[in-house]
Amino acid sequence: MDWAYFLQQLINGLTLGAIYGLIAIGYTMVYGIIGMINFAHGEIYMLGAFHSLITFLICQAAGISGILPLTLLLMLFVSMVLTSIYGWGVERIAYRPLRGSFRLAALISAIGMSIFLQNFVQISQGARVKPMQPLIEGGITLMESPNFNVQLSYMQIVIIVLTFVLMVVFSTLIAKTSLGRAQRACEQDRTMAGLLGVNVDRTISTTFVMGAALAAVAGMMVTLYYGVIDFYIGFLAGVKAFTAAVLGGIGSLPGAMLGGLLIGLIEAFWSGYLTIEYKDVATFGILVLVLIFRPWGLLGKPEVEKV
Amino acid sequence: MTDNVQLEVEHLTMRFGGLVAIDDLSFTARKREITAIIGPNGAGKTTVFNCLTGFYVPTEGRLTLYANDGPRLLERMEGFRIPRNNGVARTFQNIRLFTGMTVLENLIVAQHNQLMEASAFSLAGLFNLGRYTSAEKEALETAKFWLNKVGLYEQADWNAGNLPYGSQRRLEIARAMCVNPSLLCLDEPAAGLNPRESAELNILLQSIRDDQGIGLLLIEHDMSVVMKISDHVIVLDYGKKIADGNPEAVKNDPAVIRAYLGEDEDDELPPEVAADLHLDPNA
Amino acid sequence: MSALITSSRISGAEIVKELAFFAVIALLMSVMILGVETVDRPTGLELAVRWDLVITAIISTIIGRLALIIRREHISRIGQAVLITVAAVAVFEMFVRFREMDDRWASPVFIDMAFGSVTSIVLAIAFIAIVFAIAYFSMKKVAAEEEESGSNLSAKIQLAYRTNTKKIGALGIVFFIIFPFLFGENRSAIDLATLVMIYIMLGWGLNIVVGLAGLLDLGYVAFYAVGAYSYALLSQHFDLSFWLCLPLAGIFAASFGIILGFPVLRLRGDYLAIVTLGFGEIIRVVLINWYDLTGGPDGISSIERPSFFGLAEFDRRLPEGVMGFNELFGLDYSTMHRLIFLYYLILVLALVTAFVTVRLRKLPIGRAWEALREDEIACRSLGINPTNTKLSAFAIGAMFGGFAGAFFATRQGFISPESFTFLESAVILAIVVLGGMGSQIGVVLAAIVMIGFPEMFRELAEYRMLIFGAGMVAIMLWRPRGLLSFRDPTILLNMSKKEKVAGEVK
């Protein structure tokens, strides 16, 4: 067994998993609070990637792209804000009017929204792959072996650290603030929360905004990490992040992160040791297996059927 | 006496995590009798039904149904097989009709299994073979019989969701009867009915017992129904049976009175009941 | 302005505030994605600025919001007229802007006019006055009509449609049968009609699953693919004829449906949706990567065309002893014969699908599907096996998908994984949903609108999926169960169908 190779896959897997985890949080929070799959969430992530790319290009045109920290902060800020507004808008337009309508309607509306956003970006920004030059280069060589050097790039460090920080911030937000309390109340019983003076509409909107902001961060990190994006990246990433959310236990924040990391690792190891072509099949396979044998996921609670 | 037993529940226990919803419950229900299960809210009555009809798998215990062709064990059976093979039909506390379908369709769906067989899993039905048409005619007759019985013949073509509340309750009973059960479980059939409707319900339930010869298991809060028509009353409190007997005896049982009216001193409660009280005041 | 509008619950200032809020939102949403275009250059990406699109987005948002406010609040006639005038000026602004695309930085036309000559000021005032007058005087009528005939009209249409579905269906069938006689010489018309018919069939197949049984299947294209590849492979490797492969393709697809469905059909609606989506993708990935069997991304080409029921062939040059179709019927050779034959073939296949669906709906299995859609728990309490019942819907839907796939393979003569993407599933689902879940005629209309129109208006093809998506959302908001989703009872005791429908419409 080549430990160097193993370690490299582990690093790659964790990086990928952090990105999936960030997207998965959006799914899990929305599912927790309104009990539906926000099908358009993958597209929100894609929009985050585009917003950060365009912000970078604007910085470049303005001649400030030389100041790397400023550029990165601007990219982060702008993409989080603008993408959040999309998250808010999607909820307002496609989901809120259908709250309380029958289940399939909201789901179909979400799929329609997803198709719309995808094509909206395709038409406005073109169907071609958008390249992006690497901004954070270099890394640390962790281990040298005769045929293989284990690299931990600075980019990977940024991704993992940023994800960790965001996780802590958001967990605190939900555990400690009145907003988080309102959210948890709406999760339990929306009608009752409303009767007790929680602004349910606003709480749900905030949930979408928070999920979208995290997805935007994931989008920005993917743009920087892989250096290419297109209008179609949201679909696969969305399904995988959803798988992560289900695997971790839908509705559970740490579960989403754990699921994301697991999916990232599985994908990295599958590609590293088995066939790279079938890595997506592996993810879908896991989704199916989890749903069949443990639909409440690793950290979720089983639901007792109400008769 | 034993050959008259319809249902035997032995040591039934149901736990949800740490919560003990039913605790070592045993009772019997006899054929051609109305057995009522009463008790305060949260006593575990509906959970008993859910175990009986396969919605929950009991943690412990044995449920034996004495059908015409011998005893059957219900506790490990898939939910849909219980009405299909054993003839236990039920209604729900919150009425569960097919609201978008007509009243008549509700009654025909209830006869699904006979019809499915007659239609040779749709093949005979697809080509309209005689075997299926005659079975369908029969199903329609059964449906009409129950429509008349519950007084909904005129509304047969209404969407079930458009019926007034009391009629929906009666329709749900009729639908359960169309399954052709040997035991009918009714979960609060009188809830939300006015006194006149309640009285009509009494007549209907008695007629099901006497004319159809079917055993009924009844969860009910409305004492005017329970005391008037039941042959046998079982009282549950916190998942335990606290009384069992004929209506007169149960009415005067001090344990029952205590359960319903409460107790002055907490320390006289059994310790686990007191513990449950602290855990979940709504239970 | 505010004084004019203060008639009801909302003041002018509030309206302005609301509009400003949504204008800012529109600005923020469009400022980058629409306002800045990333352009590929040899040196890397560059930017092109498109403020006109941002302005258009903002103005459209304001107009949309205004319309909503007018509907929501019962604003006085004058108020409504003012709002409509504002909207009209904005629309006018946009049109002028579109016509002067080269001059992107021009200031608004009305401001230009105001500072221009006296004539232009007069013209501008006249424009506003005319719009205002028309808006004001038409408003009374609309308000009155909306109460009475507005809902009445749609009720009349609904009544007419629902009592005559059989006749409408029969007329449609006749139209599709005589279609080749009308357009027999026009190759592209026949091609288009065949394509539309494939989607009608797929829509009807999926309708069993989604419309009747209420199972949201986002991977329907998988069964279509299984059908197509089973025919292509069977005919290539075992030299089996189309007529033998057609039922086999259906059986394969149905078996796939059962294999896939068995573990997942216990899942709740939205989980089921995502799992079926996953299965659709798995099948596509396998098709791409299993090079030895499927030819990978290159697909399978020169798939055999069907014969005339094994009696005659359609090719121009035939080996000895094989009868040509034209010889059989004593006609001159024409390449159109095969195309028209294929058109009729898919028509028959689609009609079989429709017939079976209509029939099944009135059988116990169909009623159980609908009951299951309404309440699964109640079904279990009645002894209906939910898994098997769902599975039967899934398998039957898959079977028709398989038939359609085999037809697709034989008609195109070439298949590749590209034809079986998620988008295809989404299109089929959109057809079912837009048409009205459970409605046969709805599927036909939706297929014509969604497949036929974009092919006819090629210049709009780019916007097709955009409009699909927006349409799916809009229809869900307007009619959550689809456009023509009226449920007719499968059996009636006392009433005629007409009475029942009339009772419901009112």
C-alpha cells in the first residue's frame, strides 16, 4: 500500500468534501424548515461561482487584482451578497406561494426554477467553459516518496479553514441567537411558531439567504480550486450535496458537513483506486443505499409515522 | 368461552425510545361484541390500534386474531396484509378518506383485492372479460348496500371531501366495512358529531354487530356512546390497563375515577406514572 | 401622484417604496449576471458591459410589481390609470431603447423630449394623456367584468371541455390520422409530427406514474434509453427484427422499472424524485463508459429500420427475393413511404398507450393508483399493497417508455447517450405537468407547444429551456395540479357526467 498516494487522496477528498458540505447545509436547513428539497440550490451554487468570477474580472479591469487579499475578500463578499438575493428571490417567487399546496407542486416548481436559472446563465454568459487563472498558488510538500510527492496546496488549506470557520459561525448562529431559535421553532411547528409571534415568512427567507450565502462560498472556492466553471456545474454538485445532506441526516447541520466530507472522501478514493469514470455512480449508489437502509441518515432522528 | 374470542392481546408493549406508550397490556375482545377502549388523552389507545393494524411493530407481546379458519398472529405482519388476509379493518382519528374521489369510488377502492383478483391483475379487466364485469357488479352492489346503510346513497357521486363532517365519519365506517372484515376497529368515531349524529352512530354500530355479526373494537371519549352500546370496556391509563369489565362495573371502578378525575396527592401515583408525568406533561 | 392613488388601503408613498425595493432587488440580481458579459479572448476572459439589459430587467420588474399591486389592492380607477400610464411609459422607453441598440448610453427618451422642442413636449404629453384616458375608461369595464363574466367565461370553457373530452379526443385522433394526407409531401412536417408524437407517447407513459400514481419520477428517460439500447443491441448482435424487439424492449424497460422501483418505492415523494434522478444519471454514465457494449459516447449507428410487418422492405435497392413496399402496393418508389409508415407506427403505439391508460384508470389497479396518490396510509388500512401497486405503475410507465425508445432507435438509425440526459426527463415531466397531471389531452397540447413550436420558431430555440423552466414555475403557481387537470370520476351512480361536471364547475 502506497501511503503517500493514500494521504494525497485523503487531502483531496477532504477539500472536495468541505465544498460539498457547504452546499449540503443549504439543503439541510431548507429541508428542516419547510420540508422540501430546494431543487434549485445547485443552481444557486453555480450563480455563486459566476458572481465570484465576474467580481474577479471586474477587479482585474479596475487594476486592483494585484492586491490579492482585497480581491479575495471582495469576491467573497460580493458573491455572498448577490447570490443570497437569488436565494431569497427563488423562495419568494417559486416556493412561498406554494407553501401548503400539495407536495409535488413545490417540487416541480423548484425543478422549473432550476432549469430556468441554468438557462438564464447559459444565455446571458454563454455556454462555454469559463477559465480562471489560479490566484492562490503553491503549497506544502508533506511527504516525499520515490515516485510521488504529497502536496497540500495553500488553496486546499484556505478551503478547509474557511469551511471550518463558517461552520463554527453558523452553528453558533443557530444555537445561540434569536434567529436560530426562531428557525428551530419553525422546524418544529410552523403554525405554532407563528402564533407565538415568530415571523415565519422572514425566518424562512433568512434560511434561504443563509443557505445561498454558504453555497456562494462553495461556488467561489470551486472557481478558485478548479479554475473552470460553466453554467452546468450546479446540477451534479447539487445532487451530490443533497446526497451528503441525506447521508448525514437531513435537517442536521453537523450531519450535512459530515455527509459532505464522506462523499468527498468516497469520491476521491473511488477515483484514486477504482475507476474515475464511475465516481458519480458511486455517489448515487450511496444515496440509494442510505435512503433504503437508513433514510434518517447518520446523525438524523428516525421519523415516526403519524397515523 | 374461548371459542368465542375474536382477538387476544397478550403482554403488548410498545416503546418509542424512552417513552413507554403501552406497558404490558393484555385483553381479549369477543366475537359479535363491542369492546370499547377508553382512557384519558395519551393513554396509548391509538397506539394499540396502530399495533393491531400493522402500522407499528410492537416492541413485545403477541396479538392473536381468531379468524374463521383458525388463529393468526398479527404482530409481525406487514400492514396491508392485516386487512387483506385477516379481515381487520379500521378507521382513523383524523378521517382519512380519498377526498378527491367520489363517495362511491371510496367504497369500491376498499374492495380492491377481490376486484384485482377478478380482473386477473388487470388483464381480464383490460379486455372487459365477463369474469371481471360480474365481479365489478357485485362490488357495486356491496357499495350500494353500505351507501344505504349509512344514508349516503344520494351523495354517492359527490367528492368525498365535500361531504359534511358527520357524513365523512359514516363513510369511513362504510369503507372499512367494504373490506369485509371480521373485526372492525373504530378510532373515535363519534368525535365531532352532534348528539343526533351520535345517536345515529349508535344504531349503525349496533347493527354492524348484530346484523353483520362482526366484532367491534372502539376507541371513544363520548361516554354516551361507550356506555350505551359497548358490551365490554377496557380502561387504559399511561399505557396500562386499569380496569376491564362491563360498562356498569367500569363506571364505578375507583381506579377509573381516579384516572379521569385526578388525584390530590402525587405520591400515591405509581412511580413510573409519576416519572412519565415529569417527562412529558402532555402524555 | 400619491394624492391620486389614496383611495384604498395603500398610499402612494407605500407603492413607491415597494416598487423601489423590488427595483433594487432586480438591480442587484441582474447587475452582474446580466450587466456584465464574460467574453472569451485569446488572452483570457474579458468583460463587456450591458447596462441596457439591467435597465430592462429593472423596468420589467417594476411593471410586474405594478400589475401585482393593482391586482392585490383595490385601487381607485384614477390610481390604476396612473399606474398603467407609468408602466406604459416604461414599456415605450424600453422599445425605443431596443430599436436604438447601438446607442446604449442614451438618456431616457422622455427626458430628451422634455428638453427638446415644443413639438416633442406636446407629443410626450399627448402620449401620456391618451394612455391615461384609455386606461381610465377601460378600467370600469374590466372591474365589472372581472366579478361576473371573468370567472364565468372560464367556467363555460371548462364545462364545454370537460363534457366533450371524448369528442375532442376523437377529433384529435382523426386529425393525426389524416395528417400525412394533408402534409404527405412535406418531409419536415412529417418529421416534426413524428417527433411530437414520440413525446406525446412518452408523456402519456409518464402520466401513468406521475399523474395517476402520484410518483414523481425524474429519471423516466432511463427507460427510454433502455428501450432504445435494447433494440439497437438486439438487432446488431442477434440480428432480431424490429417487430420481435419491440415487445422485448418494453419487457426490458419494465423489468428495469421493477428492479429500480422495488427498493426505492417505499420512499416519500421527494426522496423518490431524487433517487430516480440518480438512476437516470447512473444509466447515462454507464452508457457512456461501457464502451464495449454501448459504443460509449459515439453511440450505436446504422440501426436497422423496420420492415413492413416482415412482408416488405422500404429500401430502394433490395436483395433478390425481397419484396419492396411500393411493389406490394403497386406504387412508385418514394422515400416518404418509410417516413409515413413510421409516423403511423408511433401514432398506433401512442394510441395504445392512451387506450391502456384510460382503461386501466377504470380498473381496480387504476383506482388503487389514484387512492394511493391521495392517501397511502388509508390504502394500507384497506389491504392494498402499496409497494406492489406503485411498482405496477412504475413498470407499466417504464414499458411504454421502452416501446418509445425502441421506436426512437429505429427511426433515427443512430443513438448515443446524449439523447438521454436529465434535461430530456425534465422536458417529459414538464409536458405532463403543464398539460395537467392525469390529463391525456393536456399532454398532447403540451407536447405540441413544447416540442412543436420551438421547432417551428427556430430563432427562439435558444430560449426554449428558459421558457420551459419559467413556464413550469408559472403553471405551478397558477394551477398547482396542471392546466387541464380535472379529475373525472371512474364510475357514477346517480348523476350523468354532465351533471357531475356542472356541479363541480359551479
